[in-house]
Amino acid sequence: IYTVATEDAIWRSSKAVCVATHAADAIYLFLSDAAGTNFRLIDTILIAAATPSATVAPGFTEQSPRGDIVRLIPGQVIKASTRVGQATNVFLDIQTY
């Protein structure tokens, strides 16, 4: 979902927002090496089941990766996958300096 292009990038937080009614799920975030080829699991976002309506917001979870800030280097890639395969948007807060 993201390829690091500049020096001094940091990954501050992740947010997963479910699009429709969904069962409890997990979003897995993977970070590659500098070559963008070998991936390792760096974070898991757990999402509770919800049925959005006019009075119930869609389910979402926001957290820092592994509870900390991750320094990124050019060429690294961040990918996301779901455990169940439901419609979920994943947002990353990445800042460059």
C-alpha cells in the first residue's frame, strides 16, 4: 500500500476502517527490506465486528505500529492483508522530514 521514496520517513500510526457490515477481523501489515522483496510481519490490527448504520459508525481501529514509531528507508514497501478478506481501508500516517 506504500513504497518509501525519501530519506527520513517515519511511520507513526495505522488506521483500519471497515467499509460495511463485517465480522471480527485482523489486518496484517508487512514491511519489506530495502530491496522491497523480503517481507516480515510488523503489526497486526484487530477489528471488532460491527454493523454500521445511521447511528453506528463503521468499525475502525487506530494504533502505532507495535506501539512505537518505525523509521523507514527508501525502497521499503508496506503491504496489508486481511484474515477474512472483508472490505477494509487501511490508512498510514507517514511523515517525512
